[in-house]
Amino acid sequence: RQAAQTMADGVFDALDEDLQPRVQLLAVPAIDNATGLASLLGSDTSEYDPSTFSDVHTRCQHLHDRGSWILTERTEQTPEEPVRRRYEGYVLRLAVQEILDEHDKVHLTRASFAGWPVLINDYHVVPVLQLNRKTVRRHPTLRPDRFYTNGRPVIPSLIQAAIIRFHEECAKSLSEPEPGAGLLVRPRETDELVRAAGTLFMQTPAQDLGISKAEAKLYATLNTISSLRYEGMEGVGKMMLAARHHPNLEEVFALTCPTPLSDYRAVRKLLEMTTPDVSLLADGENVYALGRQIGHYDASREDLFVISFVTHYAWEFQHAGKVLMRTHYGQPSLARARLNRSSFRKELRRTFDLTNPEKVERLWEVAAEASRQKHGTLLVITTEALAEADRLKLQCTLIEPVPLTPLITRLVTAIDGAVLLDPESYCYSIGVILDGTATGRGNSTRGARYNSAIRYVQSSPYPCMAIVVSEDGLVDVLTKESLEEE
């Protein structure tokens, strides 16, 4: 359970720190273990009472009688015993999920997700993942509880895809000899699991467009296209994914020979012709035309998706005007606020011992306004801002000390260089070229702004925080403590 909790913390904190994952392990006695009782393993505190699951086998029987699910049909070549075990596990998982849903309706703070049961001795062990319900609902999603004709569920969101990948890893670990011993379990890295979730999520538009063979390729294909340059220029533009002759698409001109999406350089070249209102039109396999969206799109159809290439190696997956997933350098993320308020307040308290609500709110307004700067910017908050402005006066523009407001922030972040201010929100210099000693914590995939901020923060003898806003929309809050934790 501890290993699963660590894995959940890594995966879901990477998506949204407010998801606050919690992992429980539920042990349900096997059908032939009549004397056994359901119990929770490895946890001293739990909001569940084991008696909550006392009727789980009765529910399994009701689900069996109802037969309201879809399972892959057994063929003559499929052994009967594995099919029976899979069937029992599937029904047990549904029964546990029913109980969890009923529990969550009363306790509204958490959303619970049952994993795949693994039989260990006389008990089925079911991982239960809990996430903050409010945070889960805050992120846009496609319609849930849908299945393809082959019985596979439609993945409606990146969070749901991450839940599935997490439960897959739990099932693998529980299936190892002596699960929990730690010697044989080698969990996948957090970034790898999040990428796997992104790949799984991008199977949804492929399936909705009826392109089954493109399922496993669409995510990688879009990453490759976004990584390419054309005559030194980064790719910016849109691609609409929809079947040809979609009622809400108008072709400006068609290609005589559609260009396969797998012809990455050709697609990247075609992207140069797009404008804010004219996009590439693709059916999941080929680019067949350039065109635009017309009329009112019925979002419930879920058959028209937009891929927006934001900048070099960065793209967004959108539906009905909502961003479902962002990807930067092959790593997917949720479409969340550029700057997390609770994390920002936490770093201010940890770095400057700043808890005054008015001062914290002023700094938050400054940081939030800076995060909207389209061309990127850099704020440096330090207790010795005045002395640092004097020390760096030959490589900055000194100004009369002024308390930053959203308006002034918008003005001073319009030029290159850092903005130097203190925890009281007073600004002393703008356009600052930062110095600092090179460290081993740089990132070659990020730009000069990000790496210079790391050098400055690491070298500063004073309490210091850097807020790095990149052109692609990423916002990083850097402190010595946060860098040491990485």
C-alpha cells in the first residue's frame, strides 16, 4: 500500500497537486472462503468501515443475474479457467465500485475508483484510489460511461486515463511473488506513467473517428509533428480531426492525394498554410484538406476535435472550445490554471515566512498578471531586492521603487529581462540580466530564462523566489527548497 501511495502521489501530483490521492487496499474473501470478512490492509486510518463491504458477494450475484455489462466473447481457443477468473474479477470490481459510489454520495469530498482484483490466498485484493472530488470535476471531460462496440470503455479524460494506468501497475505489483516485499517490484517512473496515460487518452478521438489502427500512434504522431521546424520556424496552427464531409466543416480547398499523418515533414509543411481561422482537416489517418469550422457544433456528438500546435514541441487537445490535455516536449498535462494559488502561498510562507493575507494577495495578483504575459517573463522576489538592484545596476534598468499592481506588472513584463521586487511587492529594477553560478540542476530542454533563474536562485545568499513564465504557457515557481526536493 505504501508503494502504491508513493506511485499515486507522483502521478497525480504531476497532473494537479489538488487531486490529493489516497490509496486503500481492500481484501474481499473469495466466494469459497465463507468464514472470511472484508478488511482494509496496511492502513491505520480509513474512512471506510469493513462492514461497508459485507454484502459485496450479494451484489456480485445481482450483477451476474442482471448481466448488464459487456465482456469480450470467449473463443474456442480461449481456455475456460482464465475467462472464468476474469469474469469473476470484473463482476467483483463492479460490485465494489457500486459500494464506493454510494459511500461517496454521502461523503462528498472524495471520488473513489476500484482497481482490478488480484487473488492472494483466499482473498481478492482490490486497490482503491481516492481523489479530491471537487478537483476532478474542475477539469473538462468528454462524456463518461461510454463503451465501444468491442466492450472497451471510452476514456473521457487524462485523469481517467491516469487512473487506469495506475490500477494496471497495482495489478502487476500484486501479481508478483510476495507482493509488497519490495525486492522484485520495480514501478515505472512517474513521467513514463503520465505519458502512458496521454497515449491511452488519445485513443479516444481515434476510436470516435473509427480509426482503430491509429489508436496507439496518434499521440506519438502529434508529438513528432510538433517537434519539427520548417525553414527554422516552429510549428504554430491548428488541425481539426473529423470524418470527411462533417456538417460543421467547410473545405477551402482539398488535396488531390491526402497526406498521411505519418508523413511528418509533409504535414509540418502543410501547417505553414494555416491561419487563425483556416486549419488542416484530418480524419485521424490523413490530412485531406484545408478548411474552417462553420455552424453550431453539437458537442454531444464528440466527433470533431481540435489539435492546436502552440509552439515548438507543444500542442493541445481540444473539444468544443475546452482544452482536455496539453503536451509539452512529449509530456502531457492537464489544462489547469497557469499558476496554482495554494502552491504559491505555500512557497511564500516557506521561503519568506510570509503569512499576512494582504501582502500574500498583492503578490498573488502580481504573479497571476505576469503569468498571462504571452511572450514569457521572469519575476524575482528577494528580501534584498534594493541591494541586488544596486549590484546589478549595469545590467538592468533602475526605477523609482513602486508597489506593483496588475497594470504596472503588465507594463514592466513587456520587455526582456527579469523584474526585481521584494516581498512587500515593491519593484526596484526591470529588464534585469541575472547572474549566478552554473549548477547541475539546469534543464537542456528549457530556455535561457528558466536556466538563468535556477542559477540565480541557487546562488543567492538571501531568501529568494523566481517565477518563470515560458512562451508556451508553463509557469514554474523556483525556490532553493523546491529545487532541492526535485
